[in-house]
Amino acid sequence: MALTTEPLIAKSNPVEGDSTTFRKRRGTLLVVDDEDGPRQSLRVIFKDEYDMLMAEDGPTAIDLAQKHPIDVAVLDIRMAGMSGIEVLERLKYVNPDIEVIMMTAFETTDTIRQALRLRACDYINKPFDLATIRSAVSQAMQRRTIESEIHSSAEKVQELLSELQNQKVEEQIAKTRGDIYASIIHDINGPLTVISGFVQVLNQRLNRNSRLEMEDLEFIKDRLRIIARQVGNCVEISRRYLGFLRRQSEEAPRVSVNQLFKDLEQLIRVHPGRSDNEFGVQPMAEDLGVKMNGTDVIQILLNLTVNAFQCAPMSHRVDVGGEILREPLDLTKFKDGPNDRLLNVESMDNTAPLVKLWVRDTGPGIPPEVLPKIFQPYFTTKGPRQGTGLGLNIVQRLIKEGKGALHVHTRPGEGTTFTIYLLGANLAK
């Protein structure tokens, strides 16, 4: 059938320069029918209410849908060439939000089923009466308006969520950097305390003797070696956190656990936190390395040991030790409860061999109501000048970065054991 000579777009009183607002207020109605009579009837009925688009066949209707935003389409099912069902499917492909009303003089169950499957919103028999067609188009326009408002609101909500997310990211970056800076100060404070203690001891030794004997020289050399090692620790700590800020990652070197125990003993020997408490180290019967930065392991053991010293004002004992596990952990045996917590399981590499390290004290234990809070940043039960509340949080973060796990077992009146599980590494080069 040849194209009709009537205008494809019929508008009433268009407002120049304000077509978007005009379209939203009135809505756009597409009528697709290969008979001129029904097309003209519908145009007469709705021309004062909506912007009208007219098409006498499927290809013309689809072309109009691609060029103009359409709210509602009224389709005749039986048309020459492309059927109404095919036009419905193509229109939904162009814009799934178009509301479509089907018309036919030959209603069948199959056509109804097809139309509903393709999400037609209504079905009208020819010949239609004025009230029925007005009601159908009005309801379809209302649905389209509501959907449009919902989409618009959803977009605005998404924009707000995006802005909030950006703000949260900025706040998180600021918080993370603040935590890092606080961690740097906390971590470096340990080596600096050792350095300060040894410098004081050296000064006392030098001031006491006007002449240095061989024993004095050996003593000074030994302390200077420790000071040099602590300066190196400070440098490594600084590099570690700078690397974190720059998102750098290096393969962790293999470190001898028994050497780490010796270094820890040297650190604890002059640490002011030891006070009158007893301290012991149980080396591993068979030495093994760990796939983790040595400074990180020292920081973990030192933080846990000093924390154990400070768990009670009265004197008590703290022991550090380790062993090799030749089989992966049976994680089903670990149950969180009032006396137990297992952390970082989700990021743990449970591949044998594993190195099991522990720090055990004979202090008062951790109350059940306090245990879930001890790894929170800045949480502390100590006085304002005795702790920052960062030590255990740093321990947890370092263990997580090392793909290890941390188990805490405590009993009120009996003491607490912190057990660390880390990937083992052969020391052979």
C-alpha cells in the first residue's frame, strides 16, 4: 500500500523552543493502521490532548519510533506486510518503555497470548467506542508518565548515591591516610624506644668510666649493632607504609623465624613495657622461614608481647614460641565464642607448611564483653597515656596482608594466647 499523503506528525499549537516540556505535558501518541478511517478517527479524538504521529505500516512506525520519543502506540494487529505483533516486538526493541495498545476485528487466543507476552498493555476490539479507546489511551499515558517519573527519580537517586559514594571514598581515603600516619608513629615508636634506651645505657657506661676497657668496647659495639638494626627497622617501617600509600607491592623475603625470635629478645630486653614481668622465648626445633616481611613479623610479635606485658599491673609471665605445621589447618575446629576469636580466615592461604607462632601470658584474661572489640582501631582499656588502641589493629592488618590468620584464646583469671598462622618458606636459596 502506498504511503498516505497526510502529515506524519500532527501537533496542535506547538510551542517553539519548548518542545521537551510540551511533549512531557501532552504525551506523544503513535497510531499504526493500514486503514485510513481508523487513523483519522483516532487523530480527531486525541489531537487536542496529545502530539500525534501517524503511520500506515510497520516500517514507517518503526522509523518514527527511532526518530521521536513515543509514550503510547495504538497498533492494528492485521496489517499488510508487517503484522501488528511484529511491529509491537520491534517497537519494544527500539524503546522497551513504550506502552502499546493492540486493536483488531479478529480476536483470537493466540494473538492475545502473543501480545501479552510482548508486554502489550491493553487489547481493544474493532469497532471501538469512544469511551473505551479514551480510557485505554488515558490509562496507558498515566502508566507511561509514572514510569517516566520513576526512571527520572531513579536517575536522581543514582546521582545522589554516586555523589555520596564519592564523598565516602574521599572520607575513607582521608581516614585511611590518617590511620596510616598514626600507625607509622605507633610502629616507629617501638624501635625509637629501644634506640633511646640503649643510648641512655651507653651514656651511663661512658660517664662511669674515664677509661674504656676491652669489655666496655665489646659492650658498646654490641649496643651499637642493636641501635643500627633498630634504625634499619625504622627505615623499613617507613618504606612499608609509603609503599602502601603508593599501592606498591614487593615479594616478601624469606625470614628465619628463630632469627626473628633472637631479634625480639634483644628488643624486649630494654623495652620499658617489660617492667618486672618474666619473659621467655621457645625457639622452633626445626627452623623455617615465613613469606612475610621480617619487620612486619617483628612488629606483630612486639605489639602482642608489649600488649601482654600491659594486660595487668601485677607481675606475670609472657612466653613466645613457634612450631611448624605440616598439614593445613582444620578450620572447622575453630569456633568463635566468649573465649575464642578467629580472624582473617577469608583471606588466609591455608597451604602447608604453616608456621604457628604464639604469644602467651598468665595475666587476668580478656572479659567476654571486651574480646569482640580489641581489634577495633583506637579501642583501648588502658589509661590515656598508656596506649593508643592501634597495636592490635595493626597486628590484624599485617597478618591479613600476609595472608595469615590470627586466633585468640582467653580465659578470665588464666591468661590469654594469641596464635598466628603464616605461610612457611624454605630458607634454602
